[in-house]
Amino acid sequence: MDWKYGLVAVLIVAALCGIGWWWWNHIHPPGPDCLMLSHEKTSGIDFSFTIDKVKSLQATLGLTDKDVRDFDDLLKDYGAKYETICKDYSVLHVVTSAEYNCRRDNMDKTLDSIRALREVLGKSSGDAANASAKKYVESILDAAHGSFTSGCGASLRIDPNKIHISREINHTITVSNVGNRDVMFGVTGIPQCLLPDPRTGGLRQGESRNITLWRTYYAVPSDSFTFTIDDNFNSHIPVEVTGANNLPSLKALAADLKSRIGHTPTLQDALIFINAKDQKPSAGAYVTAAAILSSAGNSDGALSAVQVAEHINPQIKSEAGIQLETGILQLSIGDSLGALVRLHTAESASDSRIANTARWYSGITLLKSGQTNEAASYICGDKGPAFPDQEMTAPVAGTAIRDLELARTSKDCQARVARIRPDIRIVPNGEILTGHWPKERSPVKHEPIVD
């Protein structure tokens, strides 16, 4: 019986080998023979002659020692470089077929330049020939320094890359992947006065996506600024903005809307006002609507708009500036628990103005909730710097603001905080923050929040 088991084992192994052979040749077809391919491409080219000739003409061609060394290294192992790029595709599978074909095409074009350089160096002399030779050498070195990836891999195109603002509430740019690799993008360095929707995303080869910049609670830092669209291949494409002072203020927008309709606006009123009439307005549209409703005195409507925005685009939950303003809104309507959730999110902001202000409001919220010791840890700075942006309007009575300021700057801060009554008065139009706050330059300004 043993021979039967042996036969069965042999048949199983043979079947597995057959399946493996079929899979390798059909599901995963073999790539090119990289060694043969590199030999075929570079055969017949006298690299040594070209290198020696370039070295002898270094001064005439205006080449540096580094240029000559790089040129020498490139030509000596050009075949090996060709083989490496081939193996990246056929063996290691670290590049797509489109990227491999692109890089291989670049190497073929560089070989053509090397052949042309050989002809120029071997047959001609004089200024014209030297100028032509230098041009070929520079072209060859540029391709090598870029690892023959020019036009390959990921490549983003931004349209437009210059924006001039008139009085529009939103502005749209288009990001396109014109390269040969899928890419992730992100918007960085944009002031808080504009919310990019979406801030991050992915693009497959040939795909495009609109990014709309929506007006937020925050005032404009300067009339012109630049932000960047970055990708996961370390590219940073600048977008220039001019005329930013033309962005309408939220107070002006709210006043305009109220005068048109004659009553406190609803969420639907705000969406119509900003021309977001589609059946499915974007998350950014709801954020702008929330800012208008807040400035118009409809805090409940503003909070509802933010919640819808977060449902549409969960990225909004990580927008520290929006979380700060929403937390202040919730404080103004008496929702201390909800306010703390938002404010704690904003406390981790990289923008110190947002983080410091969030901690200050967390202290106030805890104080109103009767949590005096925890409030003191915020107001007295144990949790980190805690003082508000001076350019904000706070929905807190002026007397409470002064008491908080005196406590924060005193030596017995915790004792002073304990003496502040928890029934801090919330005022409809807020109080302008005044006093001797720490001087810290702010990259953004805030629009007043009114209840």
C-alpha cells in the first residue's frame, strides 16, 4: 500500500507544479530578461571613448569636477542602471508597468543623447561643436540626477494656481493627477479664514478632483498669501491668493441676509443665500452656513449645520478652528458637556492661538459646571498656556473676563479662581476682550461670535 501513497504524493506535487506554472505564465506573466535587455541596449556604444573625450574637454565645456565624476560614474555602470530599473518592475514589482515604460523610455532617450554626443566628439571641433557637446552632457546629467523619472510617477497639476478674490464666498481649484502613479494630496498652510473641502484625498492616474475653499468664522490675516498642495512624494505646489481682504465678513453677510428675509435666518435660508441650492450641498457649504447663522444669532441652527458638515465629511471633526468656534457656540447655549468635547479637540491645534484660546474656554466651561479645581488647572496654565485671542468677541460678561484675567496673572491663581462664582453670565452680543494678555503674533483673526 505504501507505493500507492507515494504515487498519490507524486501526483499532488505534479499538479501543484502545473498550477504554479500556469499561474506564473498567465496570472503573473514573466517580465523581460533584464540582463539581456541591458546588454542589448548598451552594446555598440564606446563609453570609454566618450568619457575620456569629455574629461579632456572639461575646461572647454565649462564642466565642474563633480560634473565629470558624475558623467564618468553614469557611463561606467549605465548597463547596470538599466538592469536595475528593469528588475524594479519585473522582479521586485515596486513600480507599475506605466512607470517602468516611462523610465525605460527616458533611459533610451538618454542613450540616444550619448550616441549623439559620441558623434559630435568624434567628428567635429570648434565652438559650435563644443556648445552642442555641452548641451548633450547637461541633458544626460539632468536625466541621471532625476533617476530617469522625469514625467513618471505622480505629478499634480493645479488649475488655477493663482486666485484673485472679489466678493465670492467660495472659490474652487481643480487638482489633477497627470502622472503615472496613484497619489495622495493635502492642503497645507492655508489661513483659518478659508476651509478647503476636501483638505486631503487620493487621486488615481488621470483623475481630477475639485477643492472648494469656503469662508469660515475667521477674519482674513492679509490681503495676499500662499498655501501649498502637497503629495505623498514630497512635492509642494504653491497656490497664490490675492485680494483676500475682499472676502466678506460674517457679520456683514449675516446682516445682509437678515435684511433680505426680515427675520432670523434658518439653515435653509443660509444655504440659499450662499447659492448652495443643490440637493446635496457640500460639507464646506454647511460650515459657511453655520458661520452666517452664528453671526445672525441662530446658534442652534449653526450647530445643526456643523453636525451635518461632519456627517458629510468626517475630516471636519479634525478642523481645530471649527471645533473651537463650535465649542464656544455650545457654551453660549449652555451645553457645557458638548462644549468641552469640542474645546478639548481644539486644544491640540498646532496653531497656538487656537490651542491657547480653547484651553481658556475649557476653564470657563468647567467653572460654569462647578468643577472649580479642574477649571483652575486650565485657567492657571497647568494644562498649558490659556488665554484668549484678543481679536475675538466672547459670549462672556465683561466682569467675569476681568476676574479671570486677574486670577490668571496672580500668584495665588487657584485661590482666586475658587472665588469666581460659577454662574458666569453669558451675554447675547459678547464683550470685547481687553487687558494685558501675552503678546503673541497670530496668523489668523476671528470673526465675533454672537448668540
